Amino acid sequence: MADIFTRNNLIFEEQVITENRKKPDFVFPNGVCYHDICFPADGLIVLGVKTTCKDRWRQVLTEADRVDVKYLFTMQQGISKYQLKEMQD
């Protein structure tokens, strides 16, 4: 995943330590901006990458308190509409 971001000249950082020693998979643009309270939160993006969702998608919700909307990338197929609704809620 990081290779795709690098090849597309995106600014990002992997495994940034956030609140309570949490580590989201990717923070855009980087950890310095994340921890700079003057940097606008709406300029931050958090991406969780999980091979399968199961209950691990909930982990993404807690990994970065400054960011309200978090993104999840998974290769899992066949996620039910009920699980997607739960994730959305």
C-alpha cells in the first residue's frame, strides 16, 4: 500500500503514534501535522488497512481522536450489508 502512495507522490506516514499509543496504519499528511494542534483536523486523513474486517474494523475508530471520519481498506470479499451498515453507524 505504501508503495502505491509513494509512486503517486502522496505525503503520508505509517504507524504514527496517536493518543493512548494507538497506531493507525497511515496518516496523511504525517504525524507532525497530526500532533500540531494548529493544523486543521479536516486536513488530516486516517486510513486503516485490514486483511479482513471481522471485528477489526472497530479498531480503526479508536486510532486517531482528532479525525472524525476514518477510512478502511480491506481485501475481504463478501461483507454483508448488515456489517456495512454497522460500520457506517
